[in-house]
Amino acid sequence: MANVARPAAVDWLNGTVERFAALSTISLVFNLGYFIWIVNKSAEDFDLAPLGQVLVLDHLMFIGVMTNAIFALMAVAAGARRELMPWANTVIAAAVNIGLAGFIVGLLSDVEICFQISTSIMGDGILLGILVFTLRLQSSASPTAAEATS
């Protein structure tokens, strides 16, 4: 987990915990930068800020930061069961974060089809993540045959 501080050192194709933690960190940096920008831009009257620009803040925080962080924690908790659907880690990370990027582009450009497509991709990635990590956590919590007989 030491590579989280250095996103360039993360194994983006095979890392699980490190990848989700690094994506959460990167999203946090974008969220803070965007927050500073939107506050400076709308300093006189924040109520006049376009709704799409405010929604970007929400999605950067709740999907970019929190969802990636929760998936990293679930990956740590599932530890030994990472071999269960290992392909899913890459699909989950890509779908959630590419969907998030497309959603943000759609909100900022006010192109409805962009965030409609991105919402599906992002939502499917989150649902797959919930399914996969729940299965991993359940299988890692169930006792093995050797533990059940002793």
C-alpha cells in the first residue's frame, strides 16, 4: 500500500487495493482544485453557479473519492479471496472512473447524451463492484471445511 502516495508506481492493470486507493487520492486532488475554482468563480453569489457545475463537486467527492476508497477498503477486507473473478477489478475501476469522467464532461458541456451514457457505465461499474466485493467478503468470512470440523 506504500505505492498509494506515488500513483505513478501503482500497477494500473493488476493492482487492486493500490489502484482504487490511488484513484481516490487523484479524485480528491481534482475535487479540491475544482472546489477552489468554482468558489473563486462564483464568489459574489454562489447561488448563481450553474447546477451542472455544482453537481460536478458532488460526483467527484462521492464517486471519485468515496466509492474508490470504499472499494479499496473492501479489497483489503476480502484479502485472500482476490482470485474470485480477478478480471473484475480492472473492469470495475475502468467503468467507475471512465463513467465519472464522461459524466463530468457531460455536466460541464451540458451535452445530455454524454452524461446519459456515462451514467450507465458508471452505475454498472458500481453495481459490479458491490456484487464482486460482497461475494469475496462472504466467501472469505465463511469457514473452510478444515475449520468447520475442528
